[in-house]
Amino acid sequence: MIRFILALFGKQYESCKTCEVYKQQIEYERAEKEMLLETLTSLLKPQVIVSQPSPDLKPITPRFQLFSKRKIELEKADAARARTLKTSLVVGKADSELRKPKEIKITNSNKEIPIESIKVKTVEELEKELGIEEVVS
């Protein structure tokens, strides 16, 4: 009411110190609420995450297999194992057997290679070559 009367007479209304303090506090609270609102909206914004496609994706296969298919797979694996054992003659043989030139002949693309050309070293020879001394405990 006082403002209205002073406005009619053309005088400026002077507010008290407590009113100024209240206005400052209200402005501070509004600014604080606005900052809080901006923070919340920035947290709620969906972030764009670009995922890199992985090249080693494999299709999902069922765990259940028919016995006939499983049997075929096992037979193929056994045939591959037998082929590797057949082609590698020196696998699983002792050094003494490898030193017998009459018994072992290695074939490579339809050529027989004499065993004399293949040199088999003993553990002692390898230790001497590498300079490893014998450790006695």
C-alpha cells in the first residue's frame, strides 16, 4: 500500500535492509536450484556409447547334437590324429630306436632319406654344447 501511495506522488520507495537481504537470499537460492536442475538434467541425458563390433562373434549353436553328427565329428578327429601319427615316424620313440639306421627310414614326398643324414644328439651332447655343467648334490 505504501508503494502505491509513493508511486502516486512520484517518489521512490526505499526498501529496508532486511528486505534487501531477503532479496539476495532468494536470488542465491534460485541460482543454486537452477545449477542443481542443470546437473540433474545433464545426468539424465542419454549418453551415446558407440560399441565396436567384435569380429570373432560365433553363432549360437545348440548344445544338443544327434549322435550320428557327433559320431561323424569324432571319426574325422580320429582320422586327423591317425594321419599325423602316420606322417610323423619319430614321435614317441626312444633315442636308442632312432639311432638304428636299418630299422628307420623316413619318407618325404616319395623319397627315402637315410637315417645317417639325420643327426640325433643325446642330452649329454646338448649340455656340453650349451655349456651347462653337471650339478652334483
